Amino acid sequence: MKLVPRDFALRHHIFPIALDRERGTLIVALSDTNNIVAMDQLRARLRGELELESRLAAIRDLARDRALLRPRLSRRHPARDRDR
């Protein structure tokens, strides 16, 4: 989702889960709903265009989602392939 850049999401452990255009609300998941710094920085990025709602998420769920946000790395291992 372009509203929350990948690097920001990874750095702050905050992930968009839904966009309600009718209500003008972005719903995000984070492991610490008291993370005021991350929420304030995201509000600043949104420039008042959307309201934010937070949802509590378990660390393990965020870690799984975090893996989805990372760029896919090649499964080939050049050093290992060279030794074959």
C-alpha cells in the first residue's frame, strides 16, 4: 500500500490492513498501540487526508507480515552452486 511505505512499516512495525474510503480511515496493525511516535509520524505522512485507527497485533503475526514486505531474494546461492 503506497500510503505506508515499506521502509516506514518495517522500521516502526506498523502495517496497513484496511482502507475505508467512505469513512476516510486507514486501519493499521501494530504490536504496541501506545506507540505514539509511529502513529504521529504516519499521521504527518498522511497530511490529514485520512484518520487512523489502530489494531493490536501479536508480534509473531507482524513478523510474518514483515517477511511479506521484504523484497524476495533469489533462492539461488552462487557460492554453493559454484562448488557443485
